[in-house]
Amino acid sequence: MLVHYFTNRGIYYGWVVIGVMFVTLFMVLGVRFAFGVFYVAILAETGWQRAETAGIFSVSMGVYAISMIFVGALFDRFGPRRVFPVAIVVLCLGLMLCSTIDTIWRFYVYYGLLVGLALAPLGFPTHMAVVPRWFVRKRGLAAALALSGVGIGSLLIALLSQWLIGALGWRNTYLVFALVMLPLLVPLNALGHRNSPEELGLHPDGAAGSEGQPGKSTQEGFTIAHAMRSPAWWLLLLAVTMMGFIIMTMAVHQTQLSVDLGYDLATASALFGLTGLTRTVGQLTWGALSDRFGRNPIYLLVTVLGVIGVLFLFLAKGSPQFAYLLSFSILFGFGYMGLSPVYASTVAELFPGRHLGKILSVLDIGFGSGAVIGPWLAGYLFDRFGHHDYTLALLILGMIVTGLAMFAATRRRPVYPTGVVPATTP
């Protein structure tokens, strides 16, 4: 009935799927990225060390990384209609238990284990594995629209978290999020998703006939074993590991860094939210531009913008002026944080086929590994030296490595399996 409703109105159902992913990513990853706001409140209340508190998030990302070994295979077999609702139930259970925390080890179990386990099938790789099933010509734009839910969610959920924490405390705020997500996201994903356009008698991009539709041999495509024999695979793994290190370090520590510079939690949360908002603008911009002008120029441009943004943080440390923090939020968010849809499109073009969910998931072990190290290491370096300089230097180095690795990956194109038609990478 839902499919017929949109089809009868001339709306390609792939855009409905993108809408479902937008709402899911808005709430799920919005809450994940809001950990930095909770981090400030938890440190203020408990007096725990920064490294051990950030370690909670690192453990969740470690569980995420390990789980990705299995998530891709489960997703390719059962599809989003089955996998996403179950993961949402586990996520909400973990957040409900977080509302009862009275010791740090419970936090490690409830958030580190349960939330980390749930986020694995609800994250970037599984959602981005859905996009190529529905879109070919408009893949970059479609991926950017779905991922814009992350950026907008980062803004609004961060601001909402700050307000709710002030009114209810951080424990009850986790409970509120769980009670909202459970009845909304479970039926939305169970009813809204379909495995592929072919299942509905449709074609990718809503094209008539076979236009835009991959052939059967392309649908089989690369296996994990075949993809891993390509230098491009290892370059992408290096790039996504750096992305995990950088993005999740800032997700945990950016708000506290602003507080360290003398700003209150409301202002710090707003700055973090602004980074999420400019991330959305960047994703939409780079996704569409990379479809038209090619991926390679975008890799280098977002790297330059991200590096300049972090240099503004160095200036802010020397002279804590609001304009420096504002410049960082805009340039880092719009630049480096906007890279995700371009990365996803690159993977889909280099390693096309029905195993894409598994390929993205195994690559995302790198993202999780970087996210394990980054937040904890940043907390340790601050506990040890009392400043963020070493962390900021590592972020700049990591961004440069990301841009160069992504650029080089498209220069080391994989040898396609017999019968697979190579996708055109702009």
C-alpha cells in the first residue's frame, strides 16, 4: 500500500527510502555524536578522568568495529527491513540502561557494549550500501541527502541534549531519547524499506526500461577476498581509519574544548551543532559536485578546508576569540566532515555488486579502529599535558593522509572479476 501510494503519484520509491534513512540517521547518529555534550556533564558531575570517560566511547567504537565483521554479511542476507528494527531495539535498551548508571563500569557495559553493538548495523556502511541499489546516476546526491540527517541531527540533538541535561540530568536525557526512538524508528524502518527497486518492478534512478540498471554480472560483482587484493582497498582502509580517528575525536572532545576556553555548555553545544549543520551543507555540496566534476578534486579540497579549520583552533587556544571557534566549526564541518558521501560513492564505484554492504562494513572496521584510539588518546594527552596541542597536530596529519589516500585509491583501480562491467568513476 505504501509503495502504491507514492508510485501512483509519480514519486520514485528510492526517494522514500532516502527519507527513511534520513530520519533514522538524524536520530541514531545524532544521539551518538551528542556524546560530547554528555561528556561535559558527566565530567562535571563525577570527577572522572578525561581518558577513562572518553574510553567509554572508545569501547563502544571497538565493539562497533568488531561487529562490522558480521554486520555486512547479515545485512546482505536479510536486508534493512529486518536488520534495522532489531538494532534499534537493542540501541534503545542500551540507552535505557544508561539512565540507571551509578558506576563507571556499568557505563562501559551499557554504552560501550550494548550501544556499540547496536550502532554497528545502524551506521554509515549499511545505509550507504542501500543507496547504490536505488541510484546510479544520482548516487552522490542521494547519499548526501541521506547523510544530511547526520549533520542536521548533530545540530538539533546536541542543542536538545544540552537543554534536556540542564532540565532533567544526563541520565534521564538518555531515557527520553530511548522512549522517543523506539516507537518511531522501529515501524518506520520495518514498513518503509524495500531491499531493491527490482523487488518492486522498478529501475535505479526511476529510469524507464533498463536505463541506469546494472547488469546481472555487475550485481554479483566483487567479493571481499577479491577486493582486498587491490591496492585501492588498502588505501581506502587507511583513509577511513583516519576519518574515524578525526571525526570521533572531535565528536567527543570539541564541546569540552570550547568549555576549556571559557565558554558555557550552551554556547559550546551550539558550536558543536554548527559543525553538524555545516557538515550537512558540505555533504550536499560535495556529493552533487563530485557527481558532476569528479571525486578527485573534492578529496583535495575538503582536506585543505579541514586543515585550515583546525589551524583556527590553534589560534583560539592562543587568543580565545569566538570568531576563531566559529571559523573552525564552519570550515571543518563544511570541508572534512562533508567527505562521507564522496567516500561512499567511491567505494561503490570501485567495488560494485551485491556484496557492497559487506565490503563497506569490513572497510568500516578501520573507521571503528580509528575511533577507538582517537577519543581515548585525546583524553590521555590532555590528562598528561594539560592542553590539546598534540591532539590538534595529529588531526591535521590525519586529514592530510586521508586526502592523499583517497586520491591515490582512484589511481590504483582494481582488476574487475570476470564478467563484471567496470563502473565509471568521475
